[in-house]
Amino acid sequence: MAPRWVWRLLSAPGLLFLAVFFLVAFYAVVAVGLGNVTTQFQPVPHWNPLDWNVGYLREALSNLAPGGQMWPVVVRTVLYIAVAMALTLLIGYPVAYYAARCAGRWSGLILALLVLPFWISYIMRLLAWTNLLASDGYASEALNALGVDRLFNTLGLMEGDDWLGGQPVTVIIALVYGYVPFFILPLYASLNRLDQRLIETSRDLGASAAETFRRVILPLSRPGIYAGMVLIALPMFGDYFTQDLMSGSPNTNMVGNIINGYVQGGPDKSLGAAMTMLLSAFLLIFMAFYLRSLRREQREAE
Amino acid sequence: MKLRRDPWGHPRGLALVTWIYIIWSLAPVIMAIRFAFNEGRSRTTTQGWSLRWFWQDPTLSVFHDPSLHSALEQSLTLAFFAMLIATPLGIGLALGLQRWRGRGSGIANGLTLLPLVTPELVFAVGLFMLFTTAFKFIGLGTTAQVIGHVTFSVSFVVVIVRGRLQTIGSDMEEAAADLGAPPWEVVRRVLIPLLIPAIGASLLIVFALSIDDFVVSQYLASGADTTTVPMRIYAQARAAPTPALNALATIMLAVTLLALLLAYLVFRFSTRGQKGGSAIGQLAGLDARIDAGGTK
């Protein structure tokens, strides 16, 4: 067996790269968010923690807190993502279950078709919808002919008949469309590993199909559901392009749009950095949860 | 995969839901590709068939419009360099982490896994701040974009290669070492050849991640000549005057699928008669993506 230093040496370049461009890069966000600006509003990072200035962080916090200027955006973001996740679960679970357990001789084809969206750029998948939902697009014409726009109007989910004109419904469905594949695959993997004998035992012992589902299958697929949920929640909270392409209206802005606007557009890059810090702190809860379960699985595999 | 008996018999309802979902997930993209072959200028209705928007149109086609084909060149350049840098870094990292026990290994593992679950926006803001402050000497532009793409794809390589290392076990290596091969020879003559399929899959996944990336490319761009295909699509999706944009997206997708096919053939060829993992699954990076749960 090769001595230990060989292995450490092999991993050194990669670790160094990640340390600089991942850890130090994140520290740059902290340094800018807790830094200052020049008279031309150019950010001046404060690398030394002793010089930190909490002004921007405090401003970001009061903006995003209840009663703050951006509070409605925070509420909207959480609402959109919660509805999108619920719909994702509703669509994704049956699909993953069928593909993993009942597809029989079609399973190879179905799996390939479920993986395909991974290889199509997310932006291209949204481009496809901008074609179909334009006012003279096939999808919006079909939906309007079926009266779906009028139904959504009466339900208060939509205003007017322009599907790309700042409709919350369009943004939420686009989020579902965009992220469902990332939910289905981890769930597929966990359902695929589910022990068939447990289901058969439950049936043999007299449980009905519904009871077997509720008391055996569902509890066993819970880790897969949680993993998939976390996996799509994380990028959704940082998403700004779905909203931009499917609506573009400030009325459907999400937190990602606000951060993107500060960092890329306006003079308040420091405020944008401070908001990125807050978002990361919030998402760290999800990340910690996910990494813990991932590590546990790795340890079991070894 | 073998046929499984299900306590529900054949669930027609589930089958229906699944097929409707598959159609819903793919049909829009097929329509977008269809519009790229339009004869007319519409991007919302079908208007005959032609290759006008690929190269026939003398000014507006992908081939003749500099803003479109420069985006294509930039995307391919970034993917090429990202592939070339991220794959060896990731392989080294995977080999090291696989055998590294004890002090420091927890931190090293965490550092490798963390990028997989970090939202792209956080990544992009971080690198943007880094290259506009402390690393001003690099600045924004192609170099920064390549570094960004390597940063988010290295961890995928690590997951793929570690998966393969687990499949092949350590018997061969130990045999080589027992027969007197020095450590570097073990790596070069035993491990690397066994890792060829994983290396192929890694190259492909880095290529695809890089080609599809939008957020990091956009934050680290420095102007028109660093615009990539997804950036061009994002900028014009709502306002593009002709289906040339769809043609551009179609070319990009064709390149990705071609790379996928190529890697699949390499994978099939190099793992003939070996056990472990389905070819499609491993190749598609599916195993890696499921294990790592990356969402790009």
C-alpha cells in the first residue's frame, strides 16, 4: 500500500483550488458585505474582521425582516417555493414510483426519458416555454381556448390573458417544470432500493394496498422525499432567471431577483453581498441537513 | 433491470401520469427545436421547413450573425478548458480522499461536498466579489469563467471517480504493490487504466455542466465577447426577432447529445465484461447526480 503522503499529495491541488475559489470566494462576500464603499459606491472589502462594518448587514436585515421594504418579496418567495414544492411532490412521486417499481420492460426507456431533461440546458427549457406561452403561442392559445385563463382569473390566480405578463401562476408552474427532474431522480434511486419483500410481507399479512402504501412504502421512501425536496429548495431560493424569463415583472420578484439586481445592476453591491450572506445563512440549515444524510449513506456504503 | 411484481397489479393510472409527465417535460423542447427549422420568421408557429436560421440566411443565421456564433465559440471554449482542468483535479482529489483516513479527512470531504449543495447564485456572487476585489489581477472574463466552471464541476468528478474506485476495490492495487511496484507506478499502471470509464464520464459531465451553465458565466462575463449561449438565450428569449435563437439552442443541444453518445460508446467499449453499475446509468452521470444530488 502506498504511503499516506502520496494520497494527500494527490488531493492537494484540488483541495487548494476549492479552498481558494470556494472558501475564499465566500469570504470575499463576507468582506464586501461587512466592508464599506468609496464615494463612487465601489465596494471596499474589509478583510480584517476587526474592521468589519455591520451597517449593510443591518440594512439588509431590516429590509428583509417583517415590516421591511423587501418583506413582501420574502413572503412571496417562500409562498412560490412552497406551492412549487407541493406540486413537485404531487407530480414527482407517482412518476418516480412507477419508473422505479412498476415500469417492467419499459423501465430502461422511461429512465432514459426522465434523465433527458438533465442534458437540456435549463435556459433552453425556459426558452421553449417563452415560445409556447407568447400571446400567439400554441400553449397560450390552447389554454385560452379551453377557458383556463378565465378560470384562473375568477380564482384570482391570474390577471388578463397574457401568460408571460407577470402572472404568479406562470412563474410557479415554470419552477415546477424546471426542477421536477431534479426531484424525481434521487427519489427514483431510493424507491429502486426499497425491499420488495417488505411490501409482499405487508400484503401477505392482510394489509390492503392503501394501508401498505401508508404504513410501509411511504415511511420507507421518506428519506428520498426529503433529499429530493432539499435538493430543489436550495437552487429555487437562488433562482432569478425563471422569474425573469417567465414574467419579468417586479410584481413576481423573488429574493434571487433582488440580490441579482443589487450585485449586477445597481450601485449597492455591498447590500447585495450582505443579502447573499443572509440567504446563505438561511440555506445552511437545509444544506447541513442534506450533507448529514449524505455522509450517513456514504458511511453505510463503505 | 428485472420485472417486478407489484401488489397493485398493473397500475394503469400511474402509467398514465408518468407518460403525461414525460410528454409535458419534453414536448416544449421538441417544439422549440421545430421552430428552429422554420422557413418564416415566427418563433411561435410552424412555418414550413428550412435551414435558413442555421446558415442559409446571409445575415441573421447562426453561422452569419457574429453575436450568435461568437456565443457558440465562447461556450465551447469554456467547456473545453473546464473539462481539461476539472477532470485531473477531481481524479487526484478522489484518489486522495478515498484513502485518506483520520485527521483532516472530515474537513477535506466536507469541502468537496459543499459545492454540490451550494446554490449557484451564492457561488456566482462569491466569485464575482473575489475577481473584482482581491483577485483584480485576474479580473472578469474568460479566465474567471473557466475558473468558475471548474469550481462547481470538480465535486461531480470526485463523486463519479470515487464511485468507480469503490466498484473496483483495492485488490489489484495491493497485488501490484506486493509485487514491488512503487506508489506512482501503481497509480499510473493499475489505477488509471481501471479508471478510464470514470474519466470518460467525468469529462462528459464537466462538459455538459459547463455548456449548460448560466449564472456563473453571467456573473463572471466581461462584455460581449464573453457571452455564452445560455447568456445569449437569456438576453433574447423574450425579444428575439427570428428563430435563429432557437437554432443556436438546437446546435448546443445537439453538441451535448453527441458528446453523450460518444462517451457512451467509450464507456461500453472500455467496460466490456466488467461488473458494476448499468452503462447508461453510470455514463449519464446519473449515479453521480443521484449520489451527489447536484442540481445543475
